[in-house]
Amino acid sequence: MATAMTFEPVKKKPLPAGLPREWYESHNRRLKAMRLAISLLDSGTYDARRATNRKIRTMAVRTGIHRPSNVTCKLVRAYIVSNGA
């Protein structure tokens, strides 16, 4: 009989202070792209060529993420490719 596993969310730590603004922007962009890539993979989009900007932005709306830029969409496709699917 399978038992339900419960997961506790990871405790968030504050970001390190004193880094250049570009570092924080890049960090947040990578997090956003990773969340979108996971959502696309969960929905069955395993091929980066099928992950168009339109599809990525539609997934962002569905998951409540702000509209990603072209750079973020490109990063999402890179994450899907690196998934090895």
C-alpha cells in the first residue's frame, strides 16, 4: 500500500547583500526560467523547439508568473535542452 509523502517547503534564506544589481536580476531570471521549464516539462513539452515564446508566456499566465522577456524564454529553452529529454 502506498503512503502519501508530505514535503515541507524549503526554508528561504535572504539573498547576500552587497552584490551588483545585475547579479540579483540574473538570479531572479534563472529562478523564473527554472519554474517555467519545470511547468512545461510537467505539461509534456519535452522538446525545446516546441517551447515557443508564446507557449512559455501562456504557461506563465497559467502558473501566475509575470510575463517573461525574450531573454528569459531563451533561458527556459536552454533548461529544457539541458534536461536531456
